[in-house]
Amino acid sequence: MKNEICSLENFNDTLKENIAVLIYFSTNSCSVGEALEPKVKNLIKTYFPKIKFHTVDIHKSKELAANYNAFVEPTILVFFEGKETLRKSRNIGVGELHKAILRPYKLIFT
């Protein structure tokens, strides 16, 4: 089951309801995005269980993608306490993403 966000209202509600959120912007036509998504999902599940993982399909939610300047796929946005803390696009390494999330995650949750 995908936690897909389809509207700006849903996006804003998600940020308000959760301390930590990762939004994964991609499309079904992006092979890089499709290959990376399960790896990122596993990283979050394994090392950062308090972060909620959600997806946005850039083709289905053009307004949402435009609002957050997520025109390149995949684009990952990480929010802590409603504020964008991390933005990664295109060539994203899982190890690099892990390092980038670790510090703010520890500050918030320990």
C-alpha cells in the first residue's frame, strides 16, 4: 500500500499531523525513481521509524510538484516539525541520504 499524497491540502495535513515526514516525488515512468523508492522506504523503516514515508506522483499532482519545486525525478523532501530540512534530487545515494537524515533525526527524537 502506498501512502500517496494527491493534493496540497492532504500534503499540509500530513505535515501538521506528523513530526517527521519524507515525501518521495517520482513517476511510474521513471526507472531510477522506481528502483530507488523501495530502498529509501527500507532505509526509513529500518533506521528512522518515526519518519512517515509518503509519495507524490509528479504527473498526477502537477500543482503539488510545482508548489514544492519538485520537477526532477526522483526528488526527496524531508520535513521535521513542518519545516523542509533536506532536499535531494536525481542521483541520490542511500548511504548519503542516511547520513543527511541522521543528525536532524537525532536532534528531534533523542
